[in-house]
Amino acid sequence: MAELEIVAEELVLKLSAKEKLEGIHGDLRAPLSAIRSVEILENAHQPADRGLKLGTRIHGVIEVATVTSKGERIFAAVHHDTPRGIRIDLEGTEYDAWIVGCSDPEKVAERIRSR
């Protein structure tokens, strides 16, 4: 399962080996200064389930992909066992946002916000 970690002054989205294959992507990194907002999502599948996708998508089950829609580029890592998650809006990076499913989105969001 994808994990968000803070390493030095960067937010790192660490993907499992399987997710790297599913998402056709390696781990992602963004400077903490690029974070504009962190939002808790009750259904993290929904915002990742639109637009053009490069990666793996089974509606409502898995989205591990780059999603492009309405001029916005998102990387999503959401699975059926972690339907809740967070959306991290970014500025000045390759992606406008990351959407990540997690078992305790409140805890993850607080850890990011506190930095």
C-alpha cells in the first residue's frame, strides 16, 4: 500500500513494487513548500475516477494511475481496502494533486499539516 512520508524537506509518496507496475510510475516527491492544502476524502475513489488515465483502474476498486481531467494532472493510489484517503494539492510540481487512500486519513493529514 502507498505510504506518505516526510523526508527532510520533502513529502514522499512511496509505492509498493506492485503499485509501481500498476501506476507505471516510481515513488513521487514534492517539496513541503509546494503543498497548498490537505483534504480528507470519505471516498478517495471518486475524484480519481474521471478523465484520462495512465495506469490501472477498476471502477470503485483500484485507481493507481496518473489522471488528467479539465487541465488538472493528478496521481492517485487508492485501493478497495483503503477507500478513505487524502487529497494533497500541490503547486509548481509535475502533479497538481496526489490522492492517496489510507486507513487513518486524519492522522496522515495532521502529520503533513504540522510540517
